[in-house]
Amino acid sequence: MFSQGVRAGSTVYVSGMVGVDPQSGSRPESIEGQTLQALRNGEAVLRAAGCALDDVALVTVLLAHPPDFAGMNEAYAQVFPQDPPARAVARLGPELPGILVSIMMTAHVPD
């Protein structure tokens, strides 16, 4: 079983979202495209739980290829241009064909 997100009290934990469009199953080839799609996917889970990207306190980014950091960071800055949440970046453990990034989020549900 897999939960895309779990709400525990006023906190929402979003599982590792990858850069695959849930409607079409397609994925961008670039790290920038996959980062943007993964963040969109996470945003949809947050909305379903009653919060938004502005409520995110912590993001964990897992990269398949650490040299992709600059491209990921460029796309990430488009979504969080000012006052970004705390962030950690590490290497993605399993090799998943065609997957360049996985993004987890922790958010606080507003009162």
C-alpha cells in the first residue's frame, strides 16, 4: 500500500512525489521538468488535505543524480521564489527507470 499523504493533527506529510503526470503517465526528460511536475503533484496532495504550498515547512528532495542539483534548484526557485521552506537534499537510493527526482513535504494545516 502507498499513501500519497497523511494528515496527523495539524500536520500533513506528503510522500515522495516523482515527476510523472498522474493523468497521462508521461514524464519530462529534464530535471527541471520533473522537479516542477513533482512539486505540482505534491501541491495537489496538499490541497486535498486542506493546505497549500505556502503552508510547507520542510521539503526533502531526493536526486537520482547529484550533478542535477543546479537544474533542480532552478525549477524549485520558480515554485518557492521567496521565503522558501527549510530543505534537505540527498541522493535517491533506489534506481527507478527514468525517475530523476522525488520530493517529500511536511506542511502545517492553517487554523
